[in-house]
Amino acid sequence: MVERGRGSVVTMSSAAGRRPSQANLAYGVANAGVVMLTRHPATEVGPYGVRVNCVAPSAILTETTEARMPAAVRDKAAALHPLSRMGTPDDIADTALFLASDAASWLTGLTVDVAGGRVTN
């Protein structure tokens, strides 16, 4: 990417790395590290035309969470978010696609909280 003079890296973190949560400490700290692992390289490779951004999802409704999480617990998780729902895999994919695209050509070093409004900076 540096040789080409352009490119985009999208890392994946978690809302647990952006604010305290019910996740265990190690998980939260590791994901906070991913956020810094995004910011630092963004400043190093930015001058070469390479962008580095991060996606930090909150509660995502996947087939696995749907199968393992009782409906009452899913409803409770959804209620914690201002948009009153859990996220979907498409919410994450669409955000990553945007960050990787030329539509985000002026964005680097960002962490986008795909969290239905639960994580605000």
C-alpha cells in the first residue's frame, strides 16, 4: 500500500474497548489496544496515502447470539441502546465497506462505534 501510495486498513475492535462493560477486563483492554493499534499506524502511513480506521461494534444479533441468548435477554440488550435494537452483521459490514471505500478518503485514525448510540464520545 505504501509503495502504491494508497490503501485502506480496517481493524475490528469492540464497544468493550471504548467504555466499561460486562465483558471481562482482559477483553476490554485488548480491544482498547486495537483502537490504539489503529490510531498510531494511521499517523505513520497517512503521509503515504494509506488510511487506517477501526470499527467497534456493540451488541450484534447473529445466528449464534439468537440461538444462545434467550429472547428476554436480547430484548434487555436492545433496550440499552438508544436506537432500541441490537445491531446486525450488515450494520458492521456496511460500516467497514464505507471506511474501506473512496467515500472515506479523508478519514483516518478513527474508531466508528457501531453501537446504536450506546457509545458516544
